[in-house]
Amino acid sequence: MSTTLITNATIFDATGADTFTGDLLVEGNTIKSVSKGASGAQADVVIDGSGKFLMPGMTEGHAHLSFDSFTCTEDLIKPPPEEHAFLTARVAKKLLDMGFTSAYGASEAKLRLGVAVRNEVDAGNIPGPRIRAGSLEISVTGGMGDEARIHNPRSPILDNGTSPGIIIDGPEEMRKVVRICCREGCDNIKMDASGDPFYPNTPAFSTPMSYEEMEMAVKVAKSFGKMTNTHARSIESIQNSVKAGVDMIYHAEYTDEETLDMLEEAKDRIFVAPTIGLFHTMLHQGEPWLPKFVVEAMGIPALIEASSETHTALRKRGIRHLIGGDYGFKWAEQGTQALDLQLFVKYYGYTPAEALICATRNGGLAMRGPQGDLGTLKEGMLADMVLVDGNPLDDLSILMDESKLVMIMKDGGVHKLNDALSTSAAGQKVA
């Protein structure tokens, strides 16, 4: 079994402890040991971490791997399936190149895009992060994603020719659709429980999907061993998500004291991804695709304010936040997800170290919660990590500079390595 030793690095283990200088030994795909100071260990490959910052790999907590440089909803489904599969694979590689060793899938533009790329990554055929493949979005008639009109009706269930979603009505239709998504290999089932600013007839504070429909989705998904996600901005949709047993809540801007209490009570089983990057970039980087007056007319500044209030309160209550979300538009390109780290500090009051924990430890728990073996740099954990030239705790923007990520390791395998850092056990530079 091959071994890799990273020496003399500043180690951020994502447990909440202070950083320290030390060595980390990887054996196979597992962290064999972590030591303060020199360990004296021997290894097949030795990587000099002097002056570098070693941290766990990050998780994109609301991944849309099949979205890339789009400007509108219609663009999401425009590519034919064959080209769309290649696009999805390219995005997967881009995430890994930027230190995201895991991608927790929210939803994809076609049912099996995430599944197919996940399978190819797992087989070692293409580079990419660990992937929990998202389903299509599931919505209801009149809800977010229902693009059909009376003069242009949609075809039967599972036709998503007009939007990246499936439209259902009632628990029994939900049962069938979730079973199909599970049968086709999806790991996560996504429901559009609330409205959205992109849909004027279904505003963000509305809740088109019923509790009974959500409850059915969770019940069926759990019977297949799958996880569930909700797009939930409204108070009712958030409360329904908690009561139904949903695993991941996205957005969650509108809350009251009762909703905050419910989320706090469920904090050990639920995850929340605020997806602040989407709205921040719409407001500050949307031109020329989204004129500022359009963004303001959509109510984006008010949603940012609500997000700041809600997620600051949830931070104080110990909720498990994840970074990432809805990247893949022109104003929020894939690979720039680490911007969320800065936004968690700016809007929610996290320290840089706490924001990094959201990206690493919390992400690992969402990816592999029952196993508890991902997201921190401790003995026995899976060897996903990034070696950074610079200290992100001093400047989180470093993590958006690909050239500063001098080593990226996933599952014990080195995806990227600056050759000047690596030597063999005999002291010769590794080619």
C-alpha cells in the first residue's frame, strides 16, 4: 500500500482546534497519522509543506454540475444530452481543480447527468470530486419550474422539455417520480417547496408544494437509502421541510422565531446551505446579463438582507451550514464557489476558520454522515486534502486562485502536485 508524507505544513484539521505545524502521513486512501512537529515517518513520496497551509478538501454543498456559463433557465436544458454529458464532466474536473474534492448534488438539468459523471469518476475514467448525484428538480403545477401554459401544455410526468424539472401533483405522483429517480441512480432527491424570485407568479414567500407531497418524497427516498433536499425560501416550506425529515434545506431566507427554534432542534440531523453567492453575484456581477434595475426589481437586495438576518441567527444556534450553491451562471462561474467563504464572513459573521469548517467538516458530514470519515484531518479519516501556498485564515480569497493550490489529493490519490514539492523516499524528485 503506497504512502505519502506531507511534512512541516501548517495543519488546519477542521475540528475547531488551532492550527499547528506538523506532519501528516497517508496510507492508501486513509490518513494514517497526524503529528505536531516532525514525525520521523518514512513514506514512498514525501511532500515538503514548509510555509504551506494543509486543509481538508472542500465540499460544494449545492452542486449543479450540469450548469455552466448559462444566463437563463432556458439555457439549462438547451444542450443535447451528449454534449451536456461532456459539459457536466468538465465542470466536475473544474471543481476538483479548485480544491472541491466533494460535490453534494442539488439537482441536474437532465435526470442522469450527475449519475453518469459520478459513475465515470468512481470508475477512475475521468477526474472529478466525490459526487452525490442530484435528481431533476421536482415541483408542482404552478410552482417554481413549471414552464407549461394552457396553450402549450407539458407532456406526461417526467417530460422536462421546457424546464430542468419534473412537475407532479399529489403524493402518489410524488411516490412514482421519486422511485424513478432512485431507480435511475440518483443519490439526492430535490424538491422545489417554495417559490423563487425568478418566477413572478410564484414569489419566494409562497409555498406551492404541500406537506403531504414532501412527506411522501422523504419516505420513499429513505426507503431507497437516499437523501432529500428542498428549495425552501418561505417560512411554511422551511417548517414543512423540518417536519417531513428533509436532510438538506437550501436558501431559507424567510424565518420567524418558531422556525429558528425548529431548525435549532433539528441541528444534529439537518444541513442548511444558504447559497448567498447567487444573490451577491447577481447584485454585484450581474451586468451585462442582468441589469441592476432588473435585479432590484426581483427583490434581490431584500432577500440578501433576509438571508443575513436568518443565517446569522442560525450560526449562533449552531446549525450546520454548507457553502456553495447555484454556481454555473455567467455572473457566478463554476470554480468560483470559494467566494462563499468570504460571504459567510461578510454576511453571517463567521470567522475565517469557522467558514472553512462549513466548507470542510460540515461538507464531509453531508457527503458521508453515517460513516463520519470525511471532512477533517484526523487519523482514520479519508485522505481528501488541499495544500495551499499562503494562509487562507489571513486571506480567504487565496482559495479562488488556482495557482495557490499546490497539491490536491482525493481518496489518497494526488490529482495535482507542484513537482518542486515532492521527493521519493530516497530523496529524488518525483517526475
